[in-house]
Amino acid sequence: MDPAEAKELIRITNSQFKVWQENIRRETPLARLQGGRGATSVEKWKNPNYMYYWFILSIAYLEGGRVSRADIIGDVDAGSSDSGAIDGVRPNTSRRYLGEVKALGLIERAGETDFQLTIAGRKVVEATLESWNEEFGKIFRRFHI
């Protein structure tokens, strides 16, 4: 790959992490983080696990908005060391990220073992995909990749 292409692609990729973060912040008001059952602390919000949130929300989106607990965190009850939606992450750690995404109001329980995207969760994923499509499309057209 040409160095100019690589530089531009890296710049756009890095900027898209910010887009993802801004989409989450826009759909999750700080007030939701300050209290209530399962709320995430304001301190934790200063350094959230945005990339892990993407894995959880994107798998739910790909599954039509509804996904099973096992698809996200693996089979914790069986003591599995396999990972779920977040490759290479232990099930108990994935469960923590699922709890954080739920506390942010981006996903909610749907039955005993399923979760579904909330309207806010769907908006976050769709706005991010639209931005990626637009920005990465520019570089593909510019460099004919």
C-alpha cells in the first residue's frame, strides 16, 4: 500500500473511534449514569470500554436486534473458557461489558436468556455504520482501493 494511502486510511480509522464514542455519548445521557439499579459510575464513564461495547452491540444488530446471552458471553454456567462475541475475552469479563452496555440503556433484557437493542442502541450502531460508510467510501474512491 502506498504510504499516502496508509496515512489517510489510518487517519480516517482513528477518527472513526471518536465517532463511535460520540454516538454512544449522544444516546446515553450522563443522568442515566448517576443512579438507579445497575447504573454505571461517572468515574467509569471517563474511561469506558468502547470497543467491547461495539462487539456486543454489533452482534445484536446483526442478529436482527435480539441476541442470546450465550452468544454474547459464552457458556459461563458450564465453566467454559471459550469467548463469546468478544474474541479472546473470558465469559465473566464479557458479562461485565454486557452489564455496562445494559446500564447505558443500549441493550435490554428480552426474556430469560435474550437481550435486545434499545432504540438508543440501534441508533448508535446505525449512525456509526453510516459514518464509516461515508468516510471509508471517500478513501476507497480517492485511492481506488
